[in-house]
Amino acid sequence: MQTQRAEILSQLGEHGWFVVGEESNLEWWADEIWQVESLWSPVGMRAYISFLVDPMADRTRKKGEEVWAVVVSPMKPVDRLSAEREFTLSLGQSWKERMPEFFGHLSRMRDQSIDNGAG
């Protein structure tokens, strides 16, 4: 998961985003949640990137272990099921090929906030 995390972090700036906050003391289903903010119009628009733990993982896992996916959402997920209803990037095979889709979803969220009058 560290490779995927580093890759997402390194590409955020290229796509007009930066991390403004990180939460890591979370319920079992989330390894960490980043709050990101747009550098592009609408500047300041926020979204969340959540690293999801495999529901079949041992509850005594260490941070960074057994993370199976990353979710992008306009609001902070409150539970595993609400998180999984958002755009999900599996961190298994072909995750790198789906990175453009991941950042495309973030861009569409930004565009929708403009359409909805947030920007």
C-alpha cells in the first residue's frame, strides 16, 4: 500500500489538489483519510480520499496493512458502506493503469461543485 499511497500523493499536485488534513486514528475499516483541497477553480473546494481496509483482515493488523482500495468522496465517509458507494480504486492488479480514472473522478467532483454553484 505504501507504493500506491506515495504515487497518489505525488500526483495530487499535478491534478490541482493538495492534502490539508490527515486522519489516522479511525475505525477498523479505514486505514487513513485525507482531506484534499483544490488549487484549481473552484479554489478551496474539498474532497476526501479514504484508504479502506479489507473487511476480511485481522483486526490486529498494523497501519498500512491489508488496505485493499482507495475511495474518493465529496464528504467524509462515516462508515465502510457509505465509503464503498463512492468511486473506488482497487489497489490490486492494474491499480496504476486506473490512476487516470481516479484523478478524473476527482476532477469531475470539482466540475460538479462549479455546476452546483459552489465555485
